[in-house]
Amino acid sequence: MSKRSAILLIGIWIILLPFLGFPYDLKNILFVFTGIALIYFGYSLRRKIRERDGYSSENPKNYPAEASYSENEGPENKEGGN
């Protein structure tokens, strides 16, 4: 199962959870664990996307490594053009 599918299923689970008839305390515990799972999948998916798009920890402004910026102009590619 992909991380995107897992996030979708967690969203459906969150929608259904209040109506499934669990006791109050158990429902709270399930919401906490669901939130932890959602944070994990969201963070790992974010890391994967950032790695794919060329963001790195060496680039503190979080711009793609191949882009350069001018003060009065938009982003310019190092290969010589907009």
C-alpha cells in the first residue's frame, strides 16, 4: 500500500471513528494513534517529495538547487533563461 493510499484510508477512518460505537476512552486512544500514524505518513511523504524535487539541507532557503534568484526578477535557471 502506498503512503498516499494510507493517508486516504486514515482520513476515512477518522470520518467513521466517531460513529462506530467505541467507548469514549478507547475512541480517544484510537484518535491519538491515528494522529501519530497520519503524522508519520505525512512527514515521510513530504521527505520523499522534497528529495525528488531537489531540496536539500545544504540549501537553507529551501529553493531548488538548480534555481538562482535575482532581486528584481523572478527565478532564473542556471542554464540561461526563465
